[in-house]
Amino acid sequence: MRTLFVLFACCFSLSCGAKSLHLPADTLRLPDGTPRIVQHLLYNEPCKQWVDSVMQRMDLRERVGQLFIYTIAPHLDKANRNLLRKVVAEYKVGGLLFSGGEMLHQVSLTNEAQQMADVPLFVTFDGEWGLAMRLKGTPSFPRNMVLGRIESDSLLYEYGREMARQCRELGIQVNFAPVADVNINPKNPVINTRSFGADPDNVARKATAYARGLEDGGVLSVAKHFPGHGDTNTDSHKTLPLLPFSFQRLDSVELYPFKQMIRAGLGGIMVGHLEVPALDPCKSRPSSLSKRVIDSLLVNRLDFKGLVFTDALAMRGVSGHSRLCLQALQAGNDLLLAPRRIKDEIDAVVSAVENGELPEEEINRKCRKVLTYKYALGLTRAPYVNPVGLKSRIDTPYTRGLIERLKQASVSAGKQ
């Protein structure tokens, strides 16, 4: 068996429930559970050779760095550029997440970062309702709560394809979308209009259609916030929300959209910071740090073999824990999003490997997995974004027409 198969080896499987999305057979992942976006690489010799060559030239600290995604502001001042150089050239992070700002500033820093990186970076984005969620002067699509009323799933797929096109124009390979939370709590202070609605089946269909559009357009989708943030009355940015439900209830509501998206072969899932006693009885342990939630449930029982991202590790629902990134990796996450004190966190993971607390093979396996997805997304060499004419390439007549069609379809559905 080829070395690359270690990325996807797993001997667990589970039916994803009685309902189905009635997807055509060619949209489903392979029988071994491999997500669609990388399934063509299982026997791909150039991919294996590239991953092997990158692994051979990286030391342990660099391989650990590939598992970190750092948040940086799109500002062109000297201090911010120095910070960018430090995290990319010194800490060797695997990816960047830009916070809100100007589109051309983000592109300038993206080009700068890719040129200085030894291994091309994942550029990630948090664009749940289009680029306008973070970038000024870019097209703003309707919120998911509006889109959830549309009957045509194919229109959601078209939206995903257009969002992928815009992301690629900006040098973005990963979009932290869609929200797959079922919003059945009217007092939810953080999900609300970000959800496709209160019906698990409709949320699953809309989220899957959008995510398939993204991935068919060459951008990794990342469904969030596993195991489900829809029925909470607190915000994980500020505290640790509690989901006090039975497993049977979680399985039929919160987990349902994620199970259907896994069945459809989609490639990324983000784990939220949630306390879920039915899944992990350890009081106040966030799901993002729980081996029971991630390794046992998501990876083994639900058979998810894509990339597992933490939600932002600076959020108060999780940030108070010590050796945060080490715990997140031990729980089963592949990529660590936006931790504070990145140098200390990298040091803690490296030390844990060196003293035998975390097997080095686990770091190697996760690093190979990340590199395989980078290969699939075209990151074998540093990409370049042409800033000339970028605004007109992003905000096209087709884009504006699609936004209007989405709005009209949601209104028409509401009248029926």
C-alpha cells in the first residue's frame, strides 16, 4: 500500500442516518471515505513525490508549524509586515487568516507572504455571506437564513461556485463556510441569521449544495461548528456554551447536517468550542479539545477523513486552557486556528513530541495530510495574485445578477 494511504487509513464506518440527500452516485466519496477533493490523489505518483520531498526537507519544528493558521490584519504598515515575516519565515506557519480590511491590502500581503514561505501557505477566509463579510467594497450575498428559504438547491450550488471563483481571484484556497448549525433557538446570540434555518434536512441540503459548489470551484469548504452551535443561548466567543441534550437528540438535529455532508464527501469541518456532556462527561471540556468528540465520534464513528480545523483558539470558550494547541492536536484536530502566543504554543507541541507525550508519527501524519490538500488546491508553488483590474474581476455583472436571483428566489419561496 502506498505511503499516501496513511492519510486516509481508518477502519470505522457508520450509516449517516435514515434520511438522504438523494445525491447522484458520482457526487459521493469513495467507499473508503476519502473526500472528493483529494480522492483522485490516492494513486497519484506526482503528489506522493511532492509530499515526500517537502517532508524530507522539513525538521520537526517546521512540520509542527504546518499545522498552525495565524490571523493577521491586512495592514501595510512596517510593524504588521514585520509580524508577517516573523510568523511565515521564522515560525513557518502552514496558513494565514486575514481579518477585515481592504481587499488590495490583503492581496499585497498575500503575495508577499507566499513569496517568503518555504512551503506555499493556505490562505483562508471567513466568508459566510461573501467577501463582504470581511473586505470593504466587495459583493455582499444574502445571509444564510434568507437563502434557506430557496427551494432550488442548484442555485445554492451556483452561489458556491461563484464564491470559489472570487476566492481564487484573491489567492484564497480555504473558506470557513458554510455554517451547518441548525438554529432552533430564537435566543441564540451568535448563530441566528448565519444558519440556513431550523429544519435539519433543509440545513443539510443547502449547506451541502453550497459546499459542493465551493469545492468544485477549487476551494476547500469547512462546515461549522461541529457538533452543532444552533441551540445555545450563549456565544462561544465570550464563554463556553452548554448543549444539555441526549445523544439521540444530538444525532437527529445537531449532527444531522454534518453526517450528510460527510456522506457527500466534503473536505473540511470546523469543531466549535462547546460543552456537550452526552458526548464528553468531563465538565467544562470544550468539544474542540475533546478526544471523545473529535477522534472517537467525528473521525472514527462518523468516518470523516477530511481536514479537521479548530475554531479560533483565541475565543474565550477555550482560550483559558493550558497548552491549548497540544491538547487540540491530541484530541484529533489537524489544523489549529488563530491561537494566542504562537511561539509558546509551537514550543509546547515540539517539547511534547521530544519527551514522548505526543508521537512524532502523529505530527508526520497530520503534516502529510495538510500537504496533500495543498497539492490538491494547487499549492505546489507560490501563487501570485494580479492586483490590476481585480475589483472588476470580483464584482462582475454576473455576480450582481446572481445576488438578485438569490434574493428573488427567497422572496418567491416565502410567498408560496
